[in-house]
Amino acid sequence: DGGITQSPKYLFRKEGQNVTLSCEQNLNHDAMYWYRQDPGQGLRLIYYSQIVNDFQKGDIAEGYSVSREKKESFPLTVTSAQKNPTAFYLCASSQGLAGAPDTQYFGPGTRLTVL
Amino acid sequence: AQSVAQPEDQVNVAEGNPLTVKCTYSVSGNPYLFWYVQYPNRGLQFLLKYITGDNLVKGSYGFEAEFNKSQTSFHLKKPSALVSDSALYFCAVIPRGNKLVFGAGTILRVKS
């Protein structure tokens, strides 16, 4: 987990609320990623960013938004439009561009629960 | 569709015995292949990767994986399992020019 921090570790959200998950890295990596993990489904890509001020949708972007104003930070907002947001959210970073064989390094995750 | 399959939801092995966690892939071209491990309520830890070259890749904590192009497989192995190896293991693939694709994961249980 070293080099990537996520906060909070646990987050509770009421229906209709937007919440923001924090991800910070000190690895000087260009690329950052957000994944959602549900039991038995592996990890699914929500958004990724290859460079500051640029990001692309992944496979399940609906109901989520991101920003990349700084190289080291890639916050994820879970909006009220996300119908089933309860999940474990993982942030990752890698040195190069997506599609290159660079290893992705993961943060410790945030567990989001909708009350 | 480009994908990776882990055919076993769970693998049980006795401590000290060899272990194998299976992974097969379906991608066009030559893929980049990875193994990660996840302990409960933690992020994923990188174990090893295959890019090119020797088909046997050695990684962290005594794990190794063998790339088999004809069988499109990348099975994870360890000669002697430890109880502390018990965790969730993910195989992943980067089809060239594309994003990382994960398998559903395999739970490894090592019993003493």
C-alpha cells in the first residue's frame, strides 16, 4: 500500500447525498485509477487519468465524477445518481500511460456503505 | 471480448504442500499478465508480472507463475504453502494498448 493513501477508510452515506473519496500518491506517477470491488466480481474500472487535467471514463463511470487538478491527487465523487454505491473503492497509480506494462500500485481502499 | 478467467472460486491446500491458482486469458496479441494478492479489507499488493522473455516469472513471497502461450494460461504457483498465504488472489491482463482487466479472484485457504 505504500505511497498511496485513501481516506476515509470507512464512509457512510445517506441516500441522495454526494460523497467524495480522497486518493493521494507520493510516487510521482502520471497515471491514476479508480476501481470498484464487489464480492465475486473482481475489480471494475470507474475512471482513469493519464495526466493532470485529463481523465477518461472506465467501464462503470455512470453516477461517478472525478477531477485531476494536481498530479498527486485524484478524488472520486459518488453522486446520488449512482444507484447502488455500497462497495469497496480502490485507488491505484502507475508510472506510465494506460496500456503500457507498468505495474499499478494500490491504496488501502475506502469502504462505502449507503444507509 | 478480452478477458481473464479464474476458474476456481476457492482453493484449499494444506500447509507445506505446493499450491496452484489457475488463470486463463482471452486476448488478441501478446498480453501483459499480472498477479495481485489482497488481504481482508486491504488494497491489492503486486506479486509478479509477465511482459516478455522467460516463461517462468518469479515474484514476491516465494510465488512464481508460468506463462503458457499455447494454453493461454498464467497459473500462480508456490512450492510450499504457508498459512499466511491465505488471501484473495487476482489475475489481471493488459491487452496491448488497452486497460488492466481483472479476473473475479480466487480465495486461497491454507490449513495447518
